[in-house]
Amino acid sequence: MQLKRDVSEIKKMTVKERKVEGMRQIKAAFEQAAAAGNLKVGASSL
């Protein structure tokens, strides 16, 4: 996973860039959890 960005760098981003960065971080966390076998799926949502 890529290192987290500095706060000052995030503040300089546009709204669209921040959203893209957030989605990138979510995707990386999901892929890391999937690889580690840590994903939990709630049966109540099915």
C-alpha cells in the first residue's frame, strides 16, 4: 500500500482529486483485507 499523503498536500487538492484519493485508499484497504482473509460479510445484508 502506498504511503499516506501529507495533510498540506491533501489541502491543495481539488474536491475531485480528494474523492479519487479516498477511493484509491478504500480500494487498497479492501484488497489488503481480501489478501489477508480478513473480509467479513454480514449475513443480514444478504
